[in-house]
Amino acid sequence: MTAPAAVLVTEPRPVGRRRTPLLTMVGATLGLLVLLTIAIGPWLIGKDPYAIDIGNRFAGPSAAHWLGTDELGRDVASRIAHGARATALIALGAVALATAIALPLGVLTGFMGGWLDLVVTRVVDLFFAIPSLLVAIGVVGLFGPSLTTTVLALGLSYWPFYTRLIRAAVVSIRSRPYVDAARVLGASRLRVIRTDILTGLVPLVLVQTTVLLGFAILDEAALGFLGLGVQPPQASWGSRLAESREFILVHPELALVAGVPIVLAVFAMNLLSDSLRDRLDAKRIG
């Protein structure tokens, strides 16, 4: 698990590098497919994801089991659909936690400077010296593997770079003429932060949140594959991938079915984040 790439919305993307409407539609379609899987997938499939049928192990796709059954005879499609909800909950929770930590710290350090900026910057540098996977493993080792622990582990892995990103954006925004004008007119620090700084951070937060959702989905799968995420029999995309590992040579389709939703979801988040950035850039230029 690696630190997500920073996406700083400060300068418009060159026209030649902007996403085409086709790629935007692909990202939106894949994102909608993921949302539908989360919202109505379990209801549409109508199978118990925990029902064991040893006599029907490794069954192929059929009208009764759309994607076949796994090593315990459980319906694979049902486990993927129910697992989508757990994975989405983990991704949203981790991003929300990282944002809740990084946004106030980044704004305060970037706007106020001084000793607070120095202390937070050194703490962030310390976290950057430790691989994010080790941070996640440490959190899991301390609290034990579970859905809640996975949210905590990923959130604590993301906040350092997100804090640095927001701080850099705040430093850029606070030097702009309209911020200086607000200060000259007697606006308080709180008012400047609320009306100018936070408003200027909206594009960055929107784009980076979308990027982080993709990374959180991928990292949940990584932790689940290592046995450090959601624990069986609870379904998640990561745990489903881990369960299929033992049978990858004789039944590779189980790993394929578990991996494809992860790839599609991450791909959709990346396309949507780029498209969102392009739209925000167009509004700024216009």
C-alpha cells in the first residue's frame, strides 16, 4: 500500500491533457454501476451470502447462482454485492476520517504559520518516513482486524499527505490579492478562513476526496488479501479476494470475479476525479 498521489488544484490542466467526454461517460457509467451494486445488488440477487452448501462447492454460473459458488458453496454474486457495501463503508469512513484530521490542521498551519506549523510539519515528516502499510499493520496489531479497524488504519495512513496538500494550497490562497484586500478592510482571521480560504479549498477537497476513495478501495483489498482487513465470514471485496487465494490455481475464476469489481471501481474513481478537475478548471477559466 503506497501513499496516494497528490492532486493539487492550483493551475488549470493543459487543454491537450483534459479528459474526453467519452472517458467521462465511461467513468460515470462505472461509478453508477458500483452504486447500483451497493444499493440494489443484494436485493436483486436475493441470496444469503453466508448460506453454506458444501454439496454445491465450486459450481459454475447458472440461473440459480449467477457467478457460481465458492469453496463453501456460498453464492459468489451475493457475496460480491454484500461485500461492495462493506468496502464502500470502509472507503467513505477512511476518507472522512482523513479529511476530518487534515482539513483543520492544514488550514491552521498554512494560514497561521509559526510554531504550530513547525510542529505539525515535523509530525507529518515523521509519518512520511514510515511506510503507510506499516502504519496500517501497527493499527491492526493494536486493535485487531475488523471493519472499524480498517477504517482507522486507512484514515491514519492518508491524513499526513492530505494535511501537507491542504497546507500548500492554503499558503497559495492566503497570498492572493482578494485575501489581502479582506485583511485591509478589517476582516477577522476567522472570517477570512471561512469566506476565502475554505471557499478556495473546495475544488481541491472535491477532487482529492474522489482520488482517495479509489485508493481506499484498493488498500482495503490489499489489507483484506493480507488477512488484516474485514475477517471472514463477513463479506468485503478484500476478504473475498483473500478467500479465493488458496484456490487460484484450480479455480482462478474466483479470484478474477473478486478482482474485477475492485479494478472497475478504482478506474471509475480515477476517471471521475480527472473529469471533476477539468470541470472545475473550466469554471475558473470561464
